[in-house]
Amino acid sequence: MAFPTETVYGLGANALEGRAVARIFEAKGRPRFNPLIVHVASLDEARAFGEFTAEAEALARAFWPGPLTLVLPRREGTGLSDLVSAGLPTVALRVPAHDGARALIAAAGVPVAAPSANRSGQVSATAAAHVEGDFGADVDMILDGGPCTAGIESSIVALTEDAAPVLLRAGGVAREGLEDVLGQPLLSPGGGSGGAVGKPQAPGMLTSHYAPRAGVRLNADAPLPGEAFLAFGPMSAPPTNASDATFLNLSESGHLREAAANLFAHLRALDASGAPVIAVAPVPYEGLGEAINDRLRRAAAPRDKPDGDV
Ligand code: TXA
Ligand code: MG
């Protein structure tokens, strides 16, 4: 079943039941090497499944419930399905803030494994109608909690005793806020400042993702003839070459929080206009801008590789 969270809609299953978890992979068309986030009701419950370092405790206290996922060493013998971790010795844990998500977890009485409720590789869903459009009858039930307020997926931080904290995915909690609590900079996946070697540590964070049907052209000051235009900042009417049907603004007032909340819905709407390319205005990198730019870069990436998903 699909359910709302403050970030994006999730496609949930009992994380203790291998067969239920397997159905998520099937419905999404998600590769089995890509693990799932386990959603729980509280920090106490999360401690039962993952080994918390002091830094993990500090982040959880500061940002849970909310758009933060912690990747921690997995405890043995908890009954969690092995599939949720896709063979890794770690587990991704999150306590969502959305009332609908919390009610679902409470009613289920079990940890809920859930990826974003979109087909693998495509744009995430921030409204019940997006989920319905993507899955139709393949999802038996959608809990409609209205549009997601944060609109961009959780930030993912990996924490183990023997390594410095790594920001596996920029998301709904800005890097600056996380680093303030940790008192140290977050590393990038692969170690150091971004030069990744070896296996990606968030298997879903591969290049092409969040891809609409249309091509995506980044850092565009204006649309070319035939292109749709996704603006950021003061611009209330379609520019030359765009029309009402092919123009949307992430945030006219230039607010990154508003832009994050609008990002996926606007990409979907402009995609539906049928334009072959969506040109996107530059978005600043600070705060939530890191996550917004990350998603836009993946939306614009070449799609010829059979990539993993988020
Ligand atoms: O906001 C969110 O995080 C949403 C809502 C539904 O909670 N969920 C979400 O799930 O974005 P998903 O599956 O679309 O993205 C989860 C990411 C994937 O890139 C996956 O590879 C990574 O988390 N991940 C999950 N478990 C992991 C683990 N044990 N180690 C490293 N990465 C992990
Ligand atoms: Mg996803």
C-alpha cells in the first residue's frame, strides 16, 4: 500500500515479512541490490534494529521525527527481512513526521519498509494522484494525505564507529543543519570530497534518476523554441517561447523550501505538457538547494544505462 510522508509518498510493506518486501521490489521494478528504508515510530524502536553511535543519537534527537534517514550497522536477530538491506550489513532507519505515516506505522504495529512510491528511475510522487498515475491497479490502496510538505526525499547519513559520517543523499534536512549537530563536516560517498572509488554506499544513488519522459536541460536562462520552462525566482508570466501550459515556477519569491516542495509535482506537470525538453533555471546550492540540484542533475543525466533506482 502507498502512504504519505512529509517528504514523498512511500510504497510500504511489513519489514519483517520477506514476501511482502519482495512485492515492493516487483511493483517498483526495483533491482534487488538496492536496499529499502525501514520506517519506525520512535528512536526507541529504531534502536532495536540498528546500532546507534553517539553521533547517530545526536542526529536522531535533533531531527526525528522528520526527513532524515540514518544508515547504521544492523542488529542481528531482530526479525527484519534480509531483503530490506539487500545483503548489506547495515539498515536504513527513519522516523517520519507526517501524521498519516505515523498512524500507519502505529496501526501496523511493525516496522514499515518503504521506498518512494514511483516506478524505478522515475520522478518521485508527492501527491496521491501521482502514485495512482504511476501504478494504477498494481497498488491495492493509497492513503491520501494531500501534497507532501517537504517534497524532497530524506537526507541519508551513514554512521559507523570506525568511519566519519557520510552524507549518502542530500535531502530534506540541509547539510548545514546536520553538520552543526555533528560538529564536523559530512563526507561524500566513496570517501573524501567526492572522488568516489569502488561501490557506491547508497546503491540507489546512481546517475540517471528522477527522470521525466522529457529531456531536461539545466541552468537555462530562458527556454528555446518548443521547450517547457521551470523557473526559479521572480517571474510570474511565461517567458518568450513558453506558454501557460509549458511554464511553472519553483518559487517566485526564491525560497528553497517552497522550491523543494514544488519540484517533483512541477516536473511531472511540465512533462505532461508533452514538451520534448524541460529547461530549468539555475537554483542556488546552499541549504535545500543541494538536494534540489542533486535531483535535477539526475533528472538530466543520460538514460542509456540500466541504472538502479531511488
Ligand atoms: O524520504 C524518503 O526517504 C522516502 C520516504 C518514503 O521515506 N523514501 C525513499 O526511499 O526515498 P528510496 O528507496 O526511494 O530511497 C532510499 C535510498 C536508496 O538510494 C537506497 O539505496 C538507500 O536509501 N539505502 C537504503 N538502505 C540503505 C543501506 N542499508 N545502506 C545504504 N543505502 C541505503
Ligand atoms: Mg526513490
